[in-house]
Amino acid sequence: MKEPSPKLFNAGFLGLMVAQFFGAMNDNLLKVILAFAVVRGVWEGRLGDGGEGIVSVCFTLPFLLLSGFAGQIADRYSKRTVTLWVKIAEIPIALLAGIGFYFESLYLTLLALVALTCQSSFFGPAKYGMIPELVSDKNLSRANGSINMMTNIAVILGTVIAGSASVRYHGSEDIARTAWLPGVLFVATALLGFLASLLITRLQPGDRDLDINYNPFVIYVETIKKMGRTRLLTVMMAWGYFYLLAGLALSTLFRYPEVLSVGDDEASVLMGVLGIAIGLGCAIAGFISGDRIEPRLTTIGAAGLVIFFFLLAAVPPWMPDMQPMIRVALSNVAFFIFFAGFFAGFYIIPLQALLQKLSPDDERGQFLGTANAVSFAFMTVAGLLYWVVMSTPAFNTRPQRMFYVSSGLMLAGALFFLWKLRGTGILIGSKPDEQPDG
């Protein structure tokens, strides 16, 4: 196998970053515009109270079902080739989503969301498994910090564009004049992502003799058993658990137009702030780590999340008397969201780098596919939990109270994982680079 480049920002890694950038943007564009449409747009009330939680389930369930199979594909074929396949598939899926919005068909649009998520589930193991093939071990933390930063910049742009497009699509008296807008955005972004994937340098195929098992749950069970022989299983669960909190937080932010009494376009500023903060936290965590992996940053990140989730729920929202957009950006809500996002970056980057480094070379796709499935299993639980909790009057009238739940879950999870990893030096000790043993 070709040796990874000693340079961090080599041509192959830059191509991957840009391809991931546009992929994340398209996922976010479709999910955000659809969520706004379900909450108070053309499909308001069609999925009941907390309907945005159902959108989240449609977004996450395919990852759970397909990631094991996708991990095997990433191990058998060149990860660059897999990336090209999924980027080509994204174009007709984007067109289908555009048709759904044009004809105001909720279920056609949900079908496109599920299809786009299926496509993304194959990109995940190839993308994360490709990083150790494109950069050296000493650059793993920086590479993960950089790609996560770019992903969150994509989320920022996608959210801001989606907020603006949502207002134009749902707010127009003659919707036919703007019905084409979502589709044009989706297809253009998919085309840019495909062009970027062509920049990725050629990589060697994996194990051509690998027998593909089409039952993903068999792969998950076998891989989890292998992980269970070391502390890597706990590392994976700590990484995946974050997505339970992320799913709850993102679904709650969709309700902030009513919390702050502002429009969708103004509320989208909060998503932008969150994206900036996570990107900055990821980048700083990566570069603090330097040539090492510093999982102890995860402990700091968990503490920050507990504190700022609690403040989001406990402190009454306040905005200065200023111009639209600016008043939201300078609100106390934006301040708390910024620091919650910043500490989220500290939490996830060391765990993500550990998963890549400690996974066996010939099974990295399957290990990362399983980890991907676990993270989306947590996000699926988040969507269902959000739907149930928001159906109760105490939360439905004050959606920000959901952050009490997020804070409590983060505290319980942090204490559990610290206890499980006690004595290993992984989260609070002095030897973060050593493989955890059982």
C-alpha cells in the first residue's frame, strides 16, 4: 500500500476535504429546509407535534442499517473509487428532492432525504478510513480537526442558505415563483461535490477477496466483539454517545424562532454560530494535539457541554434592541450555543482520531462503519426521544427546556465513560497514545 503523505495539506486530502464540504452542505440544506417546512411551512402539522424529530429519524435510520455493509465495501475497494460512486449517486437524488419541493410532495421529499442518507452512509467509512491513507499518523489529529472544521463551515453556509431559501420558498404569496429554488441548490451542490472528488489521489484497493456479508447486524456483532477485547469499544461508545446530545440539540434549535419570536432566517443565525463554534473547537483541538492524540481534551469538552447546555435551559433568552440578525447573533442564546459548540469540538476530535488509529488496517472500514452505525443509532434514539418529550405540554410550550435533558445526559454519560476508562490513561491519564487494553 502506498505510504501516506508526510504533508498534511496534500492534494489528496484537500480533495477529500472539499468533497466532504459539499456533501455536508447538501445534507444540511435538505434537512433544514425540510424541517422548517414541517414545523411551520407548507407541511405544518402533517407529522404532528415534534414532527421535526421524525425528519431526524428519516435522516439517521439508513446510517444504522447500511453502515456495516458500507464498511465492507470500503475495505474491499479503493476508498477513492467508493467516494466517486457515491458522489455520482448524489446528483439524481438531489434532483428527486428538488422535484419533491417543486410539487409540494412531503413523502417524495422524505424519500429523497432517506436516499441521500443512504448515499452518505457509504461515504462515511470511505471518508474516515481514507484519512490514514492520505496523511501520516502524526497528522491524524490535525487532519480530523481540519476536516471537521470544514464540515462545520459547510453546515454554517448550508444553514444560512437554507434559512434564506426556506423564507423565500414558504413565504412567497405565489410559491410557483420560488418552487424551483431548493432543487437548484441541491443539484448545484451535488455537482460541485462530484468535481471535488476527482481531485482525490488514487488509492490502492483493499482486500479483493473479502466476502461481503449482506446482513449488517452480523458485521456489527462481530466487530463489536473484536472491539470488546480492548477498551476501543468504550472509546467508540463515548464517540457515538455525543450524537445523542447533538441530535437533541439540533432538533431543539429548530424551535428557536418561537422561543425568540423571530423568523426562520434570523433563527438560522444560531445554527451558523453553532457551526462556527464546532469548527473552531475541532480545529483548536487538532492543533493543540500536535503530533499526538490528546484524548484528555474529551474530558474538558464534556464538562463544557454540561455547563452550557444547562445555561441554555436555565437562563431566560435575551436579545439586544438592534437590527434583525445582529440581535440574534449578540443574544445570550448565541453566546451559550457558541461555547457548547466549541467544547463539542474538544469532545469528539480525540475520540475520532483514536478510532482511526487503533482500528486494524485491513478492517478499518468495518470498524469505522460500525462506529458510524452506533453514532446514528444514538441520533435515531435522539429523534424518538425528542418526539416523545416535545409531545408533553411542559416542553412543547418551552422547547428550550430540552437542554436540561441534554445537560443531564451529558453529565451521566461523562461520569460513566470516565469510570469505564479509569486507570487506562485514555481520558484523564498520561498515556493517551497507547492502545487501550481490556
